[in-house]
Amino acid sequence: MTQPYPQPGENPQWGPGHAPAAPGHGYPGQPPAAPGYGYPAYPPPAGYGFPQQAPAPAGAPLLALGDIMVVGDQIITPAGTLPLRGAVWNATDLSQTEEKIPPHAIVLAILFFVFCLLGLFFLLMKEKKTTGYIQVSVTSAGRHHSTMIPAHRQDAFQAVMAQVAYARSLSGM
């Protein structure tokens, strides 16, 4: 039976504090794993991961919708730049607005019910709450990008549509 640990006085060839005999993972003296499997080399080779982007053109942004930005004659997205000329813009309203009676109105209606049914007027109080997103997408030069903009107000879709109309006018120039 072999001993799992070296005896005192022996000089081990592997273990904590000793560099591996060969580069890579595994047992000492084993050749490294075949390239192309496992974690990438560090630093990663050029072109690895997200597409390499050209630096943003100088100038102030003309329009920003979520993570889509129009600067000069280009549309800048996280996936890269697109040409502005001939771009197709779309917006879809995925938000919903619900109207309900707030809890404090129900409590007041119950408390003031004893005064000649006056408390029923508190049930006329309504509270509107908008939740959801507005999806804005742009297609140009055979590439497509889409972003979601949170809708916190009832008129958020009209505000986004005004910006999309401006972007469409810039694309037609």
C-alpha cells in the first residue's frame, strides 16, 4: 500500500508551494490539454468575446433611446455601429395601466359610512399605475438591435414614439 503523503525528510515533486512540472492542469508531468477546450487563454486573443467596436465619433448625441444612441451619421449600439441612412425604426408598447381603489380610500369609506352614507364618496377615488416596457428596435445594413425602455407613466409610449419619429426623420436624410 502506498502512502498518500510523503514521509518526513522526503522531497516531494508536487504539492502546495511547488510549481507544476508542465504547464496546464492535471497531474505533474502530464502534457497540457488539447487547445480549444476549457477556459480561454489569458489575455484573450483579439476578436474574442463581444464584437470589437470602433471608437465613438466625436460630437454630441442627437438622440438616445435606451442603449441605442444616434451620433452624427451612425447608430451606436452595444453590438456595434450601424449606418443611420436607411435605418428602419419600430416601437412596440408592452406596458399596461391598471386602475384600482387605493386601500386608504376603502378604510375611509368604512369609517365615514355611519355619517349618512357620506363615506361612499371615498370609493370614487381611483389610482392609476403603469407597469411594463416599451420595445424599440432598429434595423440597418442587415443588422438588428432591440432595447426595452421601462414605462413608469401612462404617457411614456407617446414620448418614446416622438423620439422614434425623430429618429425616422434622421434616417431619411
